[in-house]
Amino acid sequence: MKKTVLLLSIPLTWGCLPAATAQDARWTMDDCMRYAVENSPAVRKQLHTNDTYRAEYQSSVASFFPSLTTAVSTQHNFGRAIDPETNTYVNTTTFNNYYEGYASLPLFDGGQLVNQWRMAKLNRQAGMNDLQKAKDDLALSTLEAFVNVLYYRGAVRFAHEKREESHRLLYKERRQEELGLRGKADVALVEAQAAGDDYILANQQHLYHTAMLKLKELMNYPSGETLEVDTTAAMPDFIYADELSDAIYETAKATNPTALQAAYKIDIARRQHLIRKGQLFPTITLSAGIYTSYYENLKSEMDPTAFKTQFSNNRGEYLSVGFRFPLFDGLVRHKEARRARNQVRIAREEYTEVLRQLETAIEQSLSDRDGYARECIQMEKKLRADELAYQLTLRKFEEGLMSPIDLKNSAATLLESKALLLQKQLMHLLKCRQVDYYKGKPVIR
């Protein structure tokens, strides 16, 4: 496959407000994503859910072992009771003490235990995948919010520079008006331009503040504390190359948490269906136990038989095999089996839908990445032309050959070009990260 490689270099001085003091912490893009993941309530909730899955898995493993039960009971009878020595009814007060220990083991249950163990194992694996998906989704959202902060921070800088230049020009025009070199109409137009630049700066500062609040919200960062982002390390050189989406799609299909989540749902639904089908079969259970007792007639003048003797003489053992077969229960088991079967079919349809959405997202990300790379190259050329045009217009305006309206239009075009170039650069960075994510690379580096 023929590849075209374009190296897009971006200056590291764009979008920078005055540098913070040396002791202030600078947050890079990956620092923000890492902090968001480590302090996310959604991620912590998934960790607790995974702990439940581990407990369910351990319980399913323990189900293969016999269940052991011990029981101790006492009974104090008043009135008529059966005398165990004569096996006749007597009117007396007695004390009885019973001891029992028994175990049971399912021999056959239609495969329910095996499928419950496999489903618990799948739930544990799916929980780990869900945890990774929660981390990735939050990291990508934080990445987008970080990009917005960088854009509006750069827009504030551009608006601030334009405002300062407008006010310098206004001061100059007012001085020329005092000397009779400019008319009031020209000065009024420059004043209007300066006022418009004041509004643009205030608007961009408001949007920057809103974007910063959104970033802090996603990071779960204290809103009252300062978050100083690092713009110098956020924009590396980009390498753009034509790529086919099929290879990326095959990788994403096997590694992307969203695709894996849909695949796990199919396997879990299939195990649930097998469990429901197993309830239609009979169950066979093996049981074994040992028991003994102690008896004392509290009104008898004779001393009772010693506890040790009764404990030994009254002992008994048993071994039994139980067989249970569901004959009729209002078709409840059949209903649940059919519902589980339909859940498998629904999970398969959802898996197909998820894969289709994933394929579309990959193709869109590749198209956007390549498109933004080309736009960046063209916008750099346009920006150089707009800067030259503005300098020429400003010189002609100072010489009286251009009107304030012409200067205003040229300055607005230059500001728009700066903002557009910054936007395209940041969007190209965002799409590069997304494409790398679909290739199986971690979001946080």
C-alpha cells in the first residue's frame, strides 16, 4: 500500500498565557487523564462491582463441594410427653437435647452448577473489561475537555493581543485628532473596533472559564483550586499517513473494550440460557448424616442415664439419595428458558450493532485525522498571507489610504485565521489519539 507521510510541525509558543511561577504545577494532557481515572467515582464503583463478581466466582467454585451443616437443639417439655424408655405417654416434665450433623452433594442438576461457575467466571472477566472501558471513556472525555481548554486559552491570548493593538491604535488616532490630522468619524470607528475587541476578550475569557470548569468536573478536581495546564508539552509533531480502516477495525474488534463488552454479553446470556434449561431436568442429591440425643425426666426420682452413655447409645447414621423432578409449575421454568433464549438473540443483535458503530467510528476518525492534517497545512499558508495583508492594511491606514472599516475587516480575518489554525491543530491531535486508541494503544501514555 502506498503511503504519504507529511510531517506537521506546530510551534510550541501558541496559545500560551503568561507563564506561571516556577513553583506552580503544570498539568499535561496525560496528567489530567491519569488524575481523572484515579479519582473517578465511576471507576471506584466499578471496582466495587468487580469485588462482588469475585465473591460470586468464589461462591460458584465452593458449590462443587459438599455442603456441611450441624444442628444443636434443646427442648423443655411440660405436661404429657413420650417417655423414650417405655415409649408411653406420661404426665411429667422432661428435658431433651438433640445433636445432628449432615452433608449433601448434588450428583446431577442439569448442568446448573457448571454453567453458574462459567457464568461467574465470565462476569469476573467482563467486570475487568468494564473497568477498562470506564477508564478509557473517562480518559477520552477528559482529553476532549483538555483540548477545549487549550483552544479557548489560545483564543483568549489572540483576543488579548488584538485588544492591546486596538487600544494602541485608538490612542494614536486620538492624538492625531487633537492635532487635526484625523476626523471624529475615523476616531469613532476605531473606538467601536476597540470596544468590540473588549467584548471578544470578555467572551473568550468566559468560554475559557467554562471549559476549565468542565475539565475540573471530569477530573473530580477541586473547583476552587487553580489548575495550570501545560501547553508546551501538549502538542508534539504529527505524522500523517494514509491507512486502511480494515486492519484497524480487526484490531479494535479483538481489543476495544466496547466490542469486548458486547461479546461478553452474548456469552453470559448463553450461560444464563443453559442454566434455565437445566432447571427443566430432574435433580439427584446425595445426603449423609449422623445424629444423637440426650433425655432426662426432671420429675423422676431415679438418676438419669449418664450423658456420655446416652450420647453413644442414641447415635444413628443415615445415607440417602434424593430425586426431584418438576412435573408442573405453571410453565414458569419454560417461560424463563424462553426468555433466556431471547436474551441470547438480543445480545447477538446488539453485538452486530456495536461492531457496525465501531467500524463507522474508526472510518470517521481516520477521515477526520487526515482531513484536519490537510487543513492545518492550508491554514498555515492562509495565516501567513493574512498576517502580511494586515500589516499592509495597517500601514496604508496610517498613511490615510485605507479606512477604519478596511482595517477592522483585515484584523478580524487575521484573528479568525489564528483561531481556526489552533482549532484544526488541536482537533488533529484529538483524532490522532482516537485512531491510536482503536489500534489498541492506551489512551494515557
